[in-house]
Amino acid sequence: MIVSQSLLSIATFYIPFAAVDSASYSKAIAFYVAMGYFLILFGASVASFGTLAGVVHRVAQGLEVCEKHADYQNSMDDRTTANPSSVLLNQVKVETPDSTKVLFRNVTFRVDHGKLGLVIMGKSGCGKSSLLRVLGGLWQIRKGVLQKPIKVGREGILFLPQRSYTTEGTLRDQIIYPDTRLNTEGPVNDDAFLISILEELDLMYLYDRWGLDTPSFWDNQLSGGEAQRMGFARLFYHKPAFAIMDEATSALPIDLEAKLLQKCVDLNVTMISVAHRPSVAKYHSQIMQIGDVGGTDALATSNTTKKTTGAPWHTRPVYDSVKSPPL
């Protein structure tokens, strides 16, 4: 563009037979400016093609994996059965989805509703969250049997990750998730009840700022601790039979953690938790302690009543647990 403008200027002022009047010169300059702007936009678009191509490639890879495992749900149904009153793993082998690494063999435990649950503890990377992925149906079971409530939410099962997922919508939508206002068995229109939950979780400032029905992008509004408290708001709204928690209190103060876990016990919510803090243990009746599963010990067979030499995990009772809720 600069070269073209230079040639046009030289032709106008120094080459008589190529002289251009001032009006034509102004129009030509405007044309070259517009052309230059277009070329800049085109160059920026070309630069983004690489990123776009990478995204398209990853989507294509994801579709290929989905096609490869199209029978995943059927195979899960073969080994997962409905049990509204218990979560049970019987002789389950836990391995990575690509079957390249076996983490545990013959995992067997039972957690009954109405009693204190199970807390899974161990160093980072030892395989704690892998067990929760099996319970959640995210990892396929190729050996053994899983029994659990099939229903999600009220009188069923509810998952609380380390950072709870938030949707675009209102504060009311966040509390009742994964239900919607048109599809929920809970007291979705009981404003006083929803506000009481926010008060208990020290989240009333969210209500003061947005009310219950003002839409917002909540992922940008909530810190890690606030997102964890929102997870408990959902739990107190749904009152499920079981709560599966993956470090669900890691960003909360100890005193607030104790208050919320005790509330779960009082609501008769049986917890299966992954946690690092020893303070979590007393709200459960069993501890599953996992050792290093990075080596050959990961292939050892363990039992759930006592520690076995060479086994990567064992369970034991929690002797100072809080009183179990009434049946």
C-alpha cells in the first residue's frame, strides 16, 4: 500500500503526462487506505487460522473417541445396578480409560444410607479421585459390579467437585442446579427457604447484589471458596441420600467446613468423600487410606477389613466420628 501511494504521488507531481488532479488523488488515497485496512484484517484472520485448525482437530479427535466407545453406556449398564439405599463396589478393577494402567484390583466396600459414610485419603496422585470417577460413571467398569442410586438429586445421589460448575443464569438457577425451574421436585419458588440456605453459607451478599432472579455469568463472579459453598447450597436444597465429594471443602475455613459437614450429618446425607484434611474424617465411619499406586503395588489385591502387606490401600473405622443420623 505504501509503495502504491508513493508511485501515485510521484506520478502526480513529477510526471506531466501522468498528472492526476487533486480530486482524483484524494479518492485514490482513500481507496488505498481502505485497501490497507482490509489487508490488515485479512492478515489477522490468517494468523488465527492456526488456532481454529487446532480446535477443529481436537473436536474431530473427540468425535473419533466417542465413535470408538459408542457402546460405553451399554457396557456400563451391564455392571451398574440401581440401589437406592446403598453405594457398593464389589470386586471392581479400577484402571485408566485407555486400559494402560491398573490402579486397583478387587476394590470392595459398601456404604449404606442412614449411616456415616467413607472418606478416602492419601497423597496427591495416589488414585483417590479415580474411585470417584468410577462411582460417577465417568470411568468404565470392565470387572466387578457397582451398585448405587440412579437418581440424581433429591433422595438420590449428588456430586460435589472441588469447584462446583456454574451456569449462566440467576442465583436461583445456581442453587437448584442440575434441576431447572421447570424440572425440579424441590421448593424452587420458596424464596424464604433459598435465602435461608444463603444465610447459612454466608452468601447473603450475593443475594443483596443480584437477588434471586437477576442473570449473571457466575463463573466470573465466584471465587474458589464461594463456588464450594454454592455446591453445599445445592446439597442443602436437594437433600440427596448420598453426596460424593471430591475435596469439596478444601478452600473453606476449618470452622465453616465443620459446620457444613455437620449439617450434612443432620440432614441424613451419607457422604463418600475424598479429602486431605484430617478434620473431615470424623464425619465418616470409615477411612480408606491409599498408599503409592505408582509402582507394582498398584496391582496388589487388597481387602477392606485390615491392612495387607504390599497392598496399596486399606480401610479402618473412624473411632472419633460424630454420631450417626437416625434411620
